[in-house]
Amino acid sequence: MGLADHFEEVIATDSSADQIRIGTFRPNITYVVASAESSDLGDESIDLVTVAQALHWLDSDCFYREVRRVSRKDGIIAVWCYDILSINSEIDAVINHFYRETMRRFWFPERRHIETGYSSLPFPFERIQAPALSMTASWNLAAVTGYLRTWSAVHNYMEREGADPLSLIESDLGAAWGDPEEVKRVSWPLTVTVGKVH
């Protein structure tokens, strides 16, 4: 969405029709069901290719070949990911233990690429230094637990164990949070990798 504030035209692609269907309407955003590796976009038609929190799922050789095909002469690629959220030391301790210990067996192996900020993945482009960035939100306890419930590891746990793993930390998280309606600042450091395509 933020790119639509800075570019005349944004083309958002996803291989999932369900994801495309829930895209937020903006007059300068076009949503297309297509894979990143085979986008059907025109040759040399794109100024900036971005991938948010998804590079680790792509066939990198095919994707980078597609990036070179669709990018204009001065085209840029920017990929980013974010690891675990941070709120304060007491809450972080509960969530970090949940993430690293309780959920450890339930993460997909590709998750390790997020933890290393994509440093273990190939990036065959001339790198451009990116500034330090972060995402922030203002959430109450229900918003945080709702977010934790979106984790793929939580879904995997539910499928394999037939139970909600958040019940395991409900008491500790509530005690660390205090008033559940209190809104707290949540942050995620972003790891951004930027490069010149040609």
C-alpha cells in the first residue's frame, strides 16, 4: 500500500487468488494472480521490484531471471523481512520463549532465512546501502495474540496437536502485559536488501 503513495502505478502479484481478493483498493494498484517466477509482466516494464517477507519461498534462480527480464535499465530490486516482534523486556521474554522453544519444532525450515535477515540467500545484484528501518504498531493484548495466531508454526501446531498453543502462554503473557486494554508500542526491525538489477 505504501508504494502507491510514491509510484504512479503499482502492480501487486501473488500466486494465491485468495490473497489477491483481499487486496485493498487503490486506483493506482492493479492486482494480478501470478507467480513471482513467471509474472507475465512486460519485458523492461518495471522500475522497482519488491518482495516482502517472501523471498525464502521463491525459486531464486527463476525469480532473479524474471527480475532481470521485467526490470528497466535503471531498475531496482528491494527485498525485506522482519523477525520477531519486540514490546518490552517482560513481554519479550514470554514471546521469545514461545517462539524459540515451544514453537521450535513447528516452524518450516525456511524460517531460518528470516532469522538471518536473508543473508544466507543469494542476491546476485550490485548492492545499495539501505537505511535502518523498522515497522511499528500500537496494539492491545488481543491484537498481539491475534498476530501470534497468524504464525505458520501456530497453525502447524494446531493441525498436528489439535490444540491452541497460545493457551500455553496465556497466563504468563497476561501477567507480563497487565491491563489487557492498555495499548503498547510494538516494533519489528526490518532487514532490507536493495540492489541495482542491471
